[in-house]
Amino acid sequence: MHPPPPAAAMDFSQNSLFGYMEDLQELTIIERPVRRSLKTPEEIERLTVDEDLSDIERAVYLLSAGQDIQGTSVIANLPFLMRQNPAETLRRILPKVREALHVAGVEMQLTAAVSFLTILQEESVSIHTYAHSLLPVILLHLEHRDAGVSNAWLETLLSVIEVLPKETLRHEILNPLVSKAQLSQTVQSRLVSCKILGKLTNKFDALAIKREILPLVKSLCQDVEYEVRSCMCRQLENIAQDIGTELTKSVVLPELIELSRDEGSSVRLAAFETLVNLLDIFDTDDRSQTILPLVKSFCEKSFKADESILISLSFHLGKLCHGLYGIFTPDQHLRFLEFYKKLCTLGLQQENGHNENQIPPQILEQEKKYISVRKNCAYNFPAMIVFVDPKNFHMDLYSTFFCLCHDPEVPVRYTIAICFYEVSKLLNSAVYLIHKELITLLQDESLEVLDALIDHLPEILELMSTGGESSVQENKLSSLPDLIPALTTAEQRAAASLKWRTHEKLLLKYACLPHILSSDQIYYRFLQRMFTIMMTNNVLPVQKAASRTLCIFLRYNRKQEQRHEVIQKLIEQLGQGKSYWNRLRFLDTCEFIIEIFSKSFFCKYFFLPAIELTHDPVANVRMKLCYLLPKVKSTLKIPADKHLLQQLEMCVRKLLCQEKDKDVLATVKRIVLELDRMEMSMDAFQKKFYEKDLLDQEKEREELLLLEMEQLEKEKQQNDGRPMSDKTFEKKRRDTKTPTTLPKNIPISVPGPSSGNPSTSKEIKKSKLTRSQSFNNQAFHAKYGNLDKCAGKSSTTAYTPSVSGLTKTSVISLTDDSFRTRNASSTPSSFSSNTPLPSTSRGTGNSGDPKSSGSKDTQSRKATLKSRKSNP
């Protein structure tokens, strides 16, 4: 059809009018079949059924006098009728079904096969009744002229064989099978016999199998048609697993050897695959004397045969290497390895840069098969590392791994990206050898490759950072300077594409970076990017992923000034942002903070900015806040947070009284009932909240310990009074990495005023520094993914009385001191702000003015800090 011209340039000339008439004629032609498909009154009368008829009577009527589509509907409803009234269904409906199937079309036949299988699976009738009434119908249509119908009935029969008793199988299936498998029968009949024999062997004892089934198997293996020989060959695997090792060696193995030399390539391929799958059954002598020569001959002839054989061979290489491991001589081992390398580069030598339209179809099809071969080689690469031993990877397989990672075809690189984690685990301490390939795949032009790689990106980066040894943290990613640019490039490419799910997944995986990189690296290279995504991206799941990752970055940041600026920016640019969309994202961020941080952290910095949104002019923001209120209330502890509870109740009361939006008001009323039913946590441990309180205490303990460690490191640096060398700087960078687990035997102490005894003060600082260093050297065993479960997961850390003995004043003192505002000269331009950070301290009375609360405490803390610095 011709597209209509724009309104501004409409042409009413004669040619144009003829064009419009042609369009109208085309529309008329399109509508004609629709008109012809309408039913006449006579047809409608014929299709109408009396509504007073029962289900059984209606089914009988439709099968007798209805049309094919009505009969098909009845057969599709047969399982329901069988459940409802099995006796009447078998007596009245099943005979009609048999009559209808004699002349039924393909659709009705397929529907009947599915219905019969459903009746079997639902056990609507007993097995005896099923075998007596339904099994003859199945056997009758096994050799239907349509291959699809025949296969559908065969699948139903194979499922029936699993549950039929032995005597029924012998009389109804095995005895007729003797004549069905003869050469005088059709090829389709013999193919069906092959598949039935493969299913029957596990239903009879060894003597019956040897006497009744194996002669039929041998006869079909020597059939004159290659399709029958190939089909029977593929059933030998099931037969061998059922008859045992002795009969397999004496009967099955000779047949496989003969079939492996068959003139038909499909038969040889079936024999090869069956031999590979049965390697575990044969002993060492059979493998070395019989199977290994066959495999060697098959590999040598594969390049001269059809490419489909190469595809199967490359797919089974890993299983073949595992089954024949230890049998190869050094020369055979080397030749097999060279054969694998040759397959990995198969077809690459023929690259000539021509356009696909200029390549002959047969050459193009051959190249597609070569791509499948290289893809299978990539799939089996971890098995080949085991084959050559990981110690020999650099010498034997690194060049091959390089070629697979740089293969010109996406499916090959996609497959090797999936295997990258397995390769990293196998290399262990030699994982540094594939650093460059990791960077290559991160920068791959195909997002499919990136998506495959990032599934295990946290585990890969952890192996890279630890050098493959989980107990040593010395070999960090300092030897991989291109990692950060590669990660940022990968994120930007995912953001620029339309595949937002890949972008979301990548952002969530970036939550592992605090365990890999330093706080400064994350702060300057990734954190600002998370802010940008939260405020500018148009995809909600991507924004939430960035918000969650940003919260994790904040959780493990080791710099007080940086934490302060991030919190301030969250409140100012999101919580107080001009766009209601940003304010909605602020509430999402608050939800993540409640999940990831301790209750005291949320109450101190985000409680007041969150509940202030009850006055937001946009109804959607107020409604979202209403849904968040139960979680906000769960962060409060009584009596320390009584003043915050009062403010929360005041905000809810205002919403109830002043809210004009009916949807928000209805939501508020529901949330109020939920808030009233909530039980408040107490400062002291309660039995009903014990696990949650213990987890929250552990979170708060980690937060305080991070702050204390930073203060101790600053004091140590000031006391030393000398610039750091490169080695010291590198050690300092490694020490700023944050572990996820804490030693359970570390007591919590809060820095306070130094004592009058200098030696005692030095000993205390020395013990704290030792503890800090031991904390830094803890290995990462918990993945960043544990944070996903932190809300519902109980802490395993033992409860220490020293933690519960902390006074609330000392906790607030340390926390306030840790979030001081950076001066203007040291603030980066991207995070510069002059607005004081709102703070809500637990246990303070003047909560109405968050800006002025705690000013005296700040002065006392500064004095305390000066006194500590003056007493080295």
C-alpha cells in the first residue's frame, strides 16, 4: 500500500486520486475473507446445542453430529470428563472418540494424544482400566501416516510403559513388537520398535532381556535402512545402562564397534556419541584397547567427512577427555591437544573480508558450521584445562584462550564469557594470566558477551584481587590498571543501548566493588556516575539498581568527608529536589538505607528528611511515603527515639486531617492501622526481636569500627610525620579496602578523652591499631550478595556483653565526630555544598531544630580530639 502523504502536501491530482482508489481496493480485498467467514443462520443453528444437556450428553451429541472443531473441543475436555464421571465417560464417550479418530484430521489426533497422556498423569482411572480401555487406542494410531501424529502417540505410549505392569507389557507391547520389527514391516514401524525397545529394557530381568529383547536389538542394528540403524544405535545407551556391564561388553560393545564403521555418516555419528556417553561403564582395558583406537580413527577422519560430525565431536570433547583421562600416552595426549587447538581456529584462516551477499550459499553454510565448532570448543575449554593441568595453561592453552576471546563471531565470545568464571577457578593462583582477556570481554562490542560475563563478575573480580587464594589479600588489582576504565566503559555502553536489563544487572553487580577497589577509586570513578543515573535515566529498575549500589558504596566508604558529602547530596538533590521524580527516588534510597545500614544511621541522617515529604505538593510522593512509613517506624527504639516517634505521629495526624487527595487519604488510613498494630523495639534486647536486634547491632558495630579505624590511621600518619613512599602508599591503598565480615572476638571501644598516663595511652592506641590492622587483613568470604538478604537474615556473630554495655552517649559521640563537614577548599566540585547536614541524635531532647542540635557536643568532641592528638 502507498503511504498517505502529509496533510500539508496533499495532492488532489488525477494520479494521486487513482493511488487512493487502489488503496481502497486493497482494503476491500483484505476484508473479503472476513465477510466470507461469517456464519449463515443455518450454520449457526447447526452449531447450537441445547443448554439443558449434561456434560456427558453434550459430548456424545457433539461427537456424533457435531463438526470437527466441536469434536476436537470434546476430546480436549476429555480429562475433565474423566475426573468428573469416569464410568460414564468410558462407557458412552470413549467409543465415540474411537470412531471419530478413525477419520480424524491431524489436529484432533494431536489433541487426543495429549488428552490421553493427561489422563495418565492425573491418575483419573486405575492402571488396569487404562490398559484395558485406552491403551488399545494408543497402539492403534502409532503408525499414523503423519509423522507428527505418530510421534505424539509414541510419546504417550512411552510414558504409559513406565507404569504398566510387566505382564501387560509382555502381552500388549513386547509380543506384537516381534512382528513389528521385521524387515517386512514399514520403516516407520521399525523406527517405532527401536524407541519402544529402548524403554522396555528396564521393565524386565536380565534373563528375559537376553532371551527376548536383545535378539530384536541386534536385528534392528543390522537393518538395511540407515535411519533404523541410527535410531537403534541411539537406544543402545539406555539398554546398556539397564542390562549391566557384562551384557554390555558381550552384546552392546561389538554392535557399537560395527556401527562405528558403518557407511552412513549419521550411523557413525550415533555410534560415536553413544560410546562417549557409555565411557563410565567400560573398564580401563576396554577404553585403552577398544574405544581409544575408535576415537582416534574418528578424529582423523572427521575433517574429511561432513561438518556435522565435527560439530558433534567438538561438543563431546570435554566428556571424552574426562572419560579417557590417564589412558593417553604422552604422544597421544599431545596429538589430541593439537586436534583441539585446530578445531578452535577452524574456519578463521578462510576469513577474507567479503560481504556475506557475495559469498556462495554453500560456503556461507559451511562457515556457520565452523562457528558452531568453535563455539563448542569454547564450551569445553574448562575441561581442556583439566586435561592439560592448570600448571601448563600458559604454555599449552593460553594462545587458544586468547583466540577464543578475540574470535570474530559473537556466539564464540559469548560462550567463552560464560566459561570465564570456571576458567578463573581452575587457574587459581595463575588467574593473573587472563587479566587482559577479562578487560577484552568487558570492552566487547556485543552486549550479549558483556551480559554473559557479568553473571559471575563479582566472583571473577574477587579471584583476580586475591590471586585465586582466599586466605591471602596481598595480590590486589594494582597489577590491572585497565580494570576501572573497562568497567566504566562497559557501564556507559550498556546505558547507551536499549537493553536496560543488562544495564540493571551490571549496576547491581557493581555492588561488589567495595571489596575490590579502594574508597577513593569508587568515590571518584563510580559514585558520581550512580548519582547521574539516578537523576537522569528514564528506566525505573535501572534507577533503583543505581540507588542500591550507591547505598552499598556509602556503606563501605572509609572517608568521613566523602560519606558526609554523599549524604548531603542525597538529601539536597533528591530529597529536596525540584523534580518529584527525584523525590520518589529519594524514598527508594531511604528504603535501601533501612535495609543496608543500622537503625541508628537512618534515624540520624534520613529520618527527618524522609517524613518532611508528608508536605510534598505531589500526591504520588506522599502516597509512596505512606507505604514506607511502617519501615520508617521499625527503625525507632523506645525510649531513646521517643521524640522521633512523636514527630512521626504528628506527620501522620496531619495527613489524616489535611490530605485532600482521596487515594492518598485511603492509603493513609490503611497504613495507620498497620502502624497501630506494630510493636516498637526497645533499647534493651527483646526475645521476639532478638535476631533483628542482633543483626542491627552488628551493622552498627561495623559502622563504628570503620570510623574508629580511619581515626587511628590518621593519628598514626600524623605521629609518623613523614611522607609515604610508594610501597607505603600501596599498602595504605590495600588497607582501605573494606571487608564484609568482622572478627567476632573484637571488642568495641569508643575513643574518648585520653588518660593522664602517657604510656597507658600509647598502649591503648597500639592495641587499637593492631586490631585495626587485623581487621584490614580479614579475607573476604561473604559475597556482596549477602546484603540482598540482610533484612531477613539473622546474624551469626556471638552476642558480646561489651557491646551491650556501650552507653548511648559514647555511641553518639563517635558517630557525630565521624561525619564532620569538609571545608570548602577540600570539597570536590561535584559534591560541593554549603548546607549543613541534618542530624537526629537519639536521646536528645531538642529534636525540633535539627540544625542546632548537638552544637555543644561538637565543640566538646573537637576538644576531645585535640587532647587525643596532644597525647601521642
